Amino acid sequence: MPLVEASLLDILVCPACHAPLREDEDAAELVCTSDDCGLAYPVKDDIPVLLVDEARRPG
């Protein structure tokens, strides 16, 4: 089951760099697709938390 609706994922972008996001269902996160950024934003109770301060840094 997707974390967010496909229509919503089509318009969501990374707040830090404005690159598209992709789902990581195993980690319950939306991950930035930019090679430079790569921040991972949690999805809590079916709501994406798109705050840079709440994002997990890559690596």
C-alpha cells in the first residue's frame, strides 16, 4: 500500500532543493531524488512531515 496517494506524490517536492520525492515504503519515508540532497522525510499517521528539521540526512 502506498504511503501517499499517487496524485499527491506527483506534486510534492523536497522543501530543501525542490527535487521530486519518491516513496520508501520499508522506511515509511519520502526520499529526495536529488543526488546532492537526498533528505528523507518521515510519513507519520499517513501524513508526510516535510520539514527540513525533521528530515533524516543520507548516510
